[in-house]
Amino acid sequence: MKIILRTLRQRFVQLWLFCFLPLALGATQPPVIPLPASYSLGEGCFGLQKPIGVLGPDSDKGALTQMVVNLFAESGYHAFATDGRILGGQTLRLSYLTEFDSLIGNEGYHLHIGSSEIRILANSNAGLQYAINTLGQLLRAAANDCLSAWSITDYPRFSYRGMHLDVSRHFMPVAFIFRYLDLLAMHRMNTFHWHLVDDQGWRLQIDRYPLLTEVGAWREDRSHEHWNHRPLSSPEAPKTYGGFYTKDEVRQVVAYAQARNITVIPEIEMPAHVMSALAAYPGLSCTGKNLGVPPGGVWPITHIYCAGKEETFEFLENVLLEVMELFPSPLIHIGGDEADKTEWKSCELCQARMAAENLPDVHALQSYFIRRIGAFLASHGRRLMGWDEILEGGLAENAIVMSWRGEEGGIQAARMQHHVVMTPGSHCYFDHYQGDPSTEPLAIGGFTPLDKVYAYEPEPAELTPEEKTYIIGAQANVWTEYMPVPAHVEYMVLPRMAALSEVLWSPAQSRNWESFVRRLPHLIRNYEAHGYNYARSAWKVQATEEVLPEARQIKVSLTTLLPVDSIVFRTEGKGSGNSPQVYRNPLMIGQSTKLQAYAVVNGTSTPVVERNYHIHKAFGLQVEQQPTPSKRYPGTAYSLTDGIEGSRWFADGRWSGILDDHWQASLSFGKATRVKQIGLTALHDPASWIFLPDSLVVYVSKNGRTFRPAGHLKSVPSTNTNEVSTHRFVLYPAPGRYKAIRIGAFRTADIPATHPGHGEKVWMFFSEITAD
Ligand code: ACM
Ligand code: ZN
């Protein structure tokens, strides 16, 4: 009986939810990001028109009280510090719990808003600050001078909530570091991973080794060139570009962070990504060569610290002693990523080390290197953290793994009972594009829009509950090769940081994109109030196409990730030019058409997105490819005949990537078809190791079985440039009716000697095959 009753009750609840969910979610969730762990809305509200007396904890010397007073002032309300003797009127009390509340832990809080009193309780200063953060968001969203009567109990899901910043590829002034920390605090991130060392600049003053900053912090300014096409500098070239942080500045940064519950983890890269250090102290490499501080990208990274020399370890230990003196963080990041061990293989000292230590290969030598540094850090009470390459050849005792090459390294480490921070490139690399690359500033590649970040789940499903406890959190990485100035960094991290903050703070089961989207405008207003340069990418129009081969049509849907007032489009086709219209339903494109679309948000238009649809005789046909494209760049079922050329962005999903020197594509029309011209689009993007074919041959078949050559293009246009470009090759077969066609593409010429891919396999990328 009982059971039946429960079932009925659940049914009722489900039914009720079904009817009212959208309304209920909107009405009963506090307009706060990240969404609190638990909350309820009481009757009435706290009036904001009368002055508000703020009473802080005695131990705090008024800092928190002042924070609250400022918060009310920002929203146009009057609050003042009181010592509690003035009773009556509107009051806000902040206090520490007398007994530790283990539910809310070290960072959680309770916040109760009544009609005349706001009460904030926490175990820690961090908890009180996070409560103030929530209060600030409620205040900004308050209507009618009245603060809704929320009761909130809140605490984070993960203890490690990180943001990284690379200040080597581009030096960021210390004033921006403070601003960045403000952003971290605004999003309840409690860890700042400061990437202070890389090939292109050493950014930290080290007293014992002054050349690290005198030499290593400066490089030749080759900003006018693409990052990946800047040659190594000559010794004579003036080294004018760079900068570094003095120890005083670092202490200020650490203190500023500490006051905001943020731990600063310094990253001192080793054994690779250290050409800046080797420019200062060339003797620390295997070869002793001085290659200078590279002004741009270097790949592969072969010039690294020698693992055979004792001087290397003496140097690194001395550096780390000064680092530990500056940074109280229990974790010290030592990099460990992307070391090409070529120099180690031919270095007598490295080989001698391997023999002496019984190390079977260079991976074991890297592991020896990292373990030795890990033991040194441990002897000073610190723990080593490193990129997932530190797993190779064996993991140092107690080391924390930062999993960046996907989640594999993190999964492996968690199973070995090592703590893990997840930073997979797929979801956590904020140097990736966040919108259609044709309308975004140049980025390194990848595609990580806001909803993808929001969908990230740091605990891999394949781990057991016990193994999952080793995943302590996640972090977004901000590599700055393509972010020369602070405003650009802001653009790349906002609003994606908001999405990540909810992933890391809020209970997994409360994650809901629609709810997030409803709460986001309040946070955006806060960005605007503080003049942050946030990206508008999520309001831009996205065109999504579906190929309907039978109907010979493309169904085009126009959407935006975040709500907009309207989407406007116009089309231009054969003999018709249409005036702009408001988009309502998907467009059915049945003939070659140019489409332009933009969104309108608060009276402002977003950048125009443009598409050219080409409905041709091969449209929607299946293509047989030999070899089949790489699994990494497979294209889609119809990407070679979907009527859409690939963009200048190799990872847009429309390109078939071939890591071979020949490729053949065949398609059949099904019946004899008159063909006058045959086209193929290919991509030229040397920085991504993608080159055009050197020659193309077209074959035609009248019976669908036997083919004969019908035309051939040799030496396609000059590609003596590093600019990314798409090329459409066109061949004209003898006029006739054909049942099938075939295209062969070949790469025969060498990759230029100046390109790092010289002598290696490179890519060919193809998108549309056309027949007209
Ligand atoms: C990395 O992105 N090389 C850690
Ligand atoms: Zn060596």
C-alpha cells in the first residue's frame, strides 16, 4: 500500500514538473552563477531603501564589512559599518560559525535574507567572501529596491578550481595580473596557475641567476609575422620585446590573491619549453649552443635542459628555492610537457646518466629528472605538479597530474591513486575559438564554444566512485601565442569562465544550460560595469546545414547560443536578390545561393556570417576515397558534396584530411550526365602542416567502370606564402555525358627546407568536389 502511494505521489510530482518546469526553474532559482548547492525562497523581501547597518566579525578588522558596504554602494544603496550597538533598522551580520560545519566545509557559507536582517555564516573567510559574491549578484538583479528572501546553503563541488595564464608567449603587465585575479574571484576560482617560463620568455626575477631576466625575458620583436613563421633571431638583432616580474611584484600578486582565497601556483617549466633559460645559460643544454630566445613558435622542442649534467639540477634546485620562498603554494608546477628527447639521445652525459641509473630509454630519463625534482620539492614540504607527460617512464611519488592531452592521463593517474586536475584540450583550452572563426580574431585553432565548456564533466564516467575522489577539479588553460594584449585575454576567457565556474562549483545534478542562459545576463552586466572585454561570440549566428540528397536541397537552420532579439538574413541566388528578412523557420536551399545573416541584441548587430551554397550535379552524391581520410579529420557523410566549401579553418569539420602523398576520390552520377567542369577545393595552411597537392588528374567514365584521363593540372598556383588560403581547382573535360568521375591528387614536391615539416609527412585537405 505504502509503495503504491509513493508511486502515485511521484507520478503527481512528475506531472506537476512537466507542466510547470520552465516557469518554476526561472522563478525559484537565484540569479547567481555558479548556482548555489541549495536554496529556497521565503516570503517577503529585504528593503534596500533605508540605510543598512553592516556588522562584520571582530577578527576581520573591518575588511569584509567594507567589502559589503562597497557592494551596496555599487548598486546605488547606502550601507554603513556598525559595531552592533545601534539596533533596529536594516542590518547585515557576517559571522564565523562557532563550531565547524562540515557540510559547507572550508569554502561554503549560509546566507539568509529576511525582511529586516541578512545573516551570513561560514567556517572561513573564504566562505564569507563567497557569500558576499552571491549577495552582490542578488543585489544586481534586485528589482523594486527589494532583495528577495533567499535562504542559501552553498559550497563547492571541487576543491581545485583553476585558471591558468601564459605570460611567456606574451608578457602581461602586473596591473593586468591583479585584474585577472579579480576575475578569478568573481567566478570563485581558487587557483591561479601562473605559467612563468616558456621558450619565448622567462618572466620571474631570480637573484642567483640574473641573466634569466636580463637575457631570457627579452626577444626580437617579430610581431608583424605569423607566430609559427618567425625564424630564430640572429645574435645581433635588438631584443626589445618582453618583460618580467620583480620579486616585489610577485609578493604583491601572491598577497592580493591570498586575500581573495586564491592560491598562486607558479609553473617553472622543465626539461623543455626553456629556450629562454638556455639563452641565458647555454651550458645547461646538452649541446651548449646558444639559440637565443625564439621570437615565435618552435616545434619540435629539442633544445632542452641536459639531464646528464649535475649543473642542471644544481641550477633548478637553486631556482626552486627562490620560487618556494616567493610562493607559499603547497603545489609547485614543473611543466614536463612536450620534451623532444633528440638531444638527450646523442648526448654523452645523458647516455652516461642512463647507464649509471639503469634507465632503459629517454622516457625513463625524463622520469628520473622529474622524480629527482619531486624529491627535492618534497624535502621542502611541497608537492610536484606536472602535465600528463610526467606519467611517461613512471610517475614521481605523490605527484599531481594535470591531464591536458585529453582525459587519458588523468584517468590513468587516478587509477594509480594520484590526484588529478583535468584540463583536456577539448573543453578547457580557452585559446581555442569560441565562435565561427571567420568572424573571430585569429586563434590557435580548436573549437570550444560556451555550451561545450558548460557541458564539461571533470569526473570521467569510466572511473569508479573511489577513483573519482582523486579528481580534485579542473582548470582552463590560457596560452597566449595569439593573445598579445590583456584585452584579448579577457575576450578569450569571458564568458567561458562563467561556464567553467558552474561546472566546478555547482552540484552536477543541477547543471542545466537553459537555466545558465537565464542567469548569465546578470553576470554580463557585471562584466560591463567593470569594463571587461567579454566575447560576444555566443550571440553570433550559427548556420547549421543538413544535406537532403533526394530533394537536392540544403536545409539551413540559423541559431544563436544565447537568446537574441532577432536573427536577420538575406539570400542572393540565380536572378534574385532578396531584401533582409527576420528568420523564423529553417531555409530550404534548392539552387546556388549566397546567404548572409546576423543577430540583433539590444539594438546592436552581431558580425555578418556568410555562406555560399552551390547546388551542382555532384551535390549529395556519395564519394569513395582512397585512402580514407584521417580519423582526426574525417569530414562528414556528405562534406565533399554538400554544396559548401570548407573555410580557412582546417578544423571546421568540412575538410577531409589526408596524411599521405596521394588521394583518389570517385563518385557516380547513377546515369549519364552532361559535365562541363569539375572542381575541387583544397586548403593551404603551412602553419598547420597542410599543403596543396602538386598535381591533379581528372578521369571520366561513360560506363561507370572504366575511366580515362580527362584533364590534368600540374603545378598549382604559387604557394610561396604562409597565409592560409582555400583553392578551388577547376578542370574542363571533353564535352560529353559521363556516368562517373574520379579525381587523383598528388604531392610530389618537397616541403620547403625552412618548414619544420621538411622531410616529414604533411597533410592534404579537401572539401568540395563539384560538377557543373
Ligand atoms: C600544453 O598545452 N603543452 C600543456
Ligand atoms: Zn645531455
